[in-house]
Amino acid sequence: MSAGLAIALGLAAAIGVMFLLVLWARRRSTGAVAVGALLSLFAPDPTFENNIRLVEESKRLQIEEDEEGEDKDPVV
């Protein structure tokens, strides 16, 4: 089986599952709400990467400040 076919089948299956979930939710099923809540746990957080970038930048700046402080010899 080629990789392209596997990707196409996986995408078709995912779209099918989403379609069935929408139909289930339109009937106001409690199970659909529960499944939607569980799936939202695995959804990517759009601010997660930005938060990681901010933390890395903060750490880099702290390290630079520490290195600058070590370079200066105290006057005795």
C-alpha cells in the first residue's frame, strides 16, 4: 500500500467520523457532547507554541543577563 493511499484513507475515515459526530450532536445526544468534550482535550492549543516561544525567549534573556553580570569584575 502506498503512503498516499494510506493518507487518503485516513483522511476519509476522519471526515466520516466527524460527519457522524455532527449527525449525532444534532439529535442532542449526551454521548455526542461527551465525545466532543473528550476530543477537545486532544485538540491543539493555538497559544501553546506561542507560550513556549515566550518562555524560551525569557530564559535566553536571563542567561544573557547572568553572563553579562559575570563578565563585570567587582571593584575591590
